[in-house]
Amino acid sequence: MNLLLNLVWLILGGFIVVIAYLLGGILLCITIIGIPFGIQCFKLAGLALMPFGAEIREKEPPGGPVAVIMNVIWIILPGLELAAFHLVMAALFAITIIGLPIAAQHLKMTRLALLPFGFEARDRVI
């Protein structure tokens, strides 16, 4: 079921989200200062590629004060805009009953788009 939902996700715009996060990650990794932020973009691209069946967990060990500082910088630069984008997309997909699962995935991505440092997306182990 997750495979089918992931295919529908990619067809209904998820592929564009993946490409955007990958391009952002590549551009950020060009500079040395942007590498940690580029890695977070790649993490978001991985989640955007197959969001169904993934869950967001806190990393072991947690990032601590460095993760807090990096999250603050992330929020100031692209984080608020990315979170707002995912919230708007979730609202648009939630209008129809068929779009509710996709809206739920956009809400899941909102959490990681707002505060990516110290968290990771993992596949669920059944």
C-alpha cells in the first residue's frame, strides 16, 4: 500500500518537491559554510521521495546546543518559507477526501522543514 501511495505522491507533485530539495542541497554544498544545510536538504529530499512508511525520530545522540543554533539559522533563512509551503500544500490537498493522505505527508514534512537538525526520517520497522 505504501508503494502505491508513494507513486501517487510523486505523480501529484512530490517529484517537483524532490527536485527542488536536491537542487537546494547541491547549491548549498558548493560552499563550505552551506554544507550542513545542504545535508538537511538532502534529508528532506529523501523524505519527499518516499514519505509513506517513514516516521520522524530524534537522532541518537541528540544534537544539543549546536543543533539548536543551526535550527535557528535554518528558520531564519529557508525554514519558515519551506514550512509555510508544506502547510499550504497540506491545506490544498485536504480539501478533498482523496487528498487527505497526501496532506498528512505534507504535515509530516512541515515538521522536518521547520527544524531539521537533530531529527531524521526512518522507515518504520514492522
